[in-house]
Amino acid sequence: MKILGIGNAIVDVICKVDDSFIEENNLTKSTMKLFFDENEFKQLIINLKIEKTVSGGSVANSIVGLSQLGDKVGFIGKISNDDFGDKYEEGLKKENVEYFYSKKREELPTGTCLILITPDSERTMCTFLGTAGKINENDVSSEAIKKSEIVFLEGYLWDEGEPKKAFDKAINNANKVAMSLSDLFCVDRHKPHFLNLVKNKLNITFANEQEISSLIEAKSFDEVINFSKQLNKLVVITRGEKGAVAVNGKEIFESDIQQNLKIVDLTGAGDLFAAGFLHGYVNKLSIKESLEKGTEMSSRVIQQIGARL
């Protein structure tokens, strides 16, 4: 198997809202807020018109993108034996992703992410992790990890307790490890741990400019580049309108964004960028070509609603 993703198995529920909805519910636009109270989460969703329901989760989206590009891939993520769990599993199987998890009835329901799209195409996410956040080392197959060229993890998954043990097991058994820093709030919550991972455990780090700048408390992008050069690993950074940069040891590669796109929804841009880049990487394309493949995939997904092509 080329790549095994391990991440939060989340069903995405996509709705369009006005900016006023974001303000009234004390949400911060373009970020992800975790909800720990199921009833509070249900109240938020109760009066909204659902545009689309789709199997999601950051790394799962990347893995589906890789499968669509023809790569042999798998995924591990925890779901419950409920309606959303069934939908989740069906969604992966339909995309030819091998799913290494046997669902059973859990105390908590399958995780759900409410994706709120405002008129400017930005997306604000509200996530109730449900049983996805309870993933533990017994849910993670060492055999599947060892048979994969790369294990791809998401920062969203990293939490103290059981998920951390699952994370550690994956890293300790992997041939190569790639990880996405996931989200600015996620970086801020786990800064020392993420810094340790980036410096000592990961072969490939994916981040956007804000995430990696926050991680190392950089005042300028030059500081980010210098930090990445010293690591002697592969660091891939998306910069919005400024394109994308990869730093591999002392070498720097850049890719511009595609022009004249009709942007509808930015959900999944980073996930599909990672899919394109990793597709290039495992198929022995150059780093520059891999960056361009990532840019192509993210350009396609932002011209439609949802994080899957």
C-alpha cells in the first residue's frame, strides 16, 4: 500500500449561512471550533438547511484524493455503528479506500463536522468529535502501518490520553511519517508537542503559513524558511494567494497558484493539496512537480462545494 491515513472519521454536514450567523454564535470565521456538548452542537444545526452530507475528516479527504489519482491507499478512523457511521464507511468503500476498522456500537455517536460557508466562500467549522476522538492504540493496526510506504496523520487527532497512544503507535511502526498541522487553534493547543514532532519524528510536515508561523513564533516568512532548512526534512507550506513552498534540507521549491478560478468553497483546499503532493512524492515526481500537482488538486476542489472531488 502506498499511503495509510489515520485521522478523525467525521461526517461533514455542509450548510450556507450569512456572516451574521457566525457572529451570533460567537464563532471565529475560517477556524474550527470543537464542541464537547452534543446538545449544544445539535442546537446549532437545528434550523439550518443542509446542502450536502459527505464522509469527511481532513486526512480521510486527502486519502480519497489519492485514491482518485490511482494510488493504493487505506484509512483508519473510529466510527460508531449508527446511521452516520454506515454512511461514512460506504463513502470510503465507494472511493476504493481500504478501511481498516470494524465498527461497533459505541457510547458516543459517529463524529460530525458542521461546515458553515459564508458568502465570501470561507468556511467555518464546528466539530463534535463523538467517538472519533476516542481512538486508541487498539484501533490502530500495526500490520497495516508496516505495509504502507507512508503513514499520514492529522494534527486534529493529537490529544492527550488514548489518541496520543494511537498516534505514538503509528509513528513507532511507520516506514515514513507525514503529518498535517491541521489548524491554527490546534497548533496553539499543542505547540510544544507539535514542535517536538516536526523536529524529531516527522519526515514530511504539511502546514499553512499561519500554522507554522505560530508553531515557531516567527515574525516573518524568512524565519519559517530558515527554521525549515535547519530541520533537514521535507516541509511543505501553503501560502494562499502566494502559492506554495517546499523546503527540503537547503533546497527551496515554489509553485504559484492557478489564476482565474471561480472559487465556491475553500473546504478541503489543504487536504487535496496534500493529496496531490503526496501522489507526486510516492510516484517519484520531483518536489517541484509534486507541488504543482498539489496546487492543481486544491484548485479543482475550491471550485465546487465540499472537500471531495
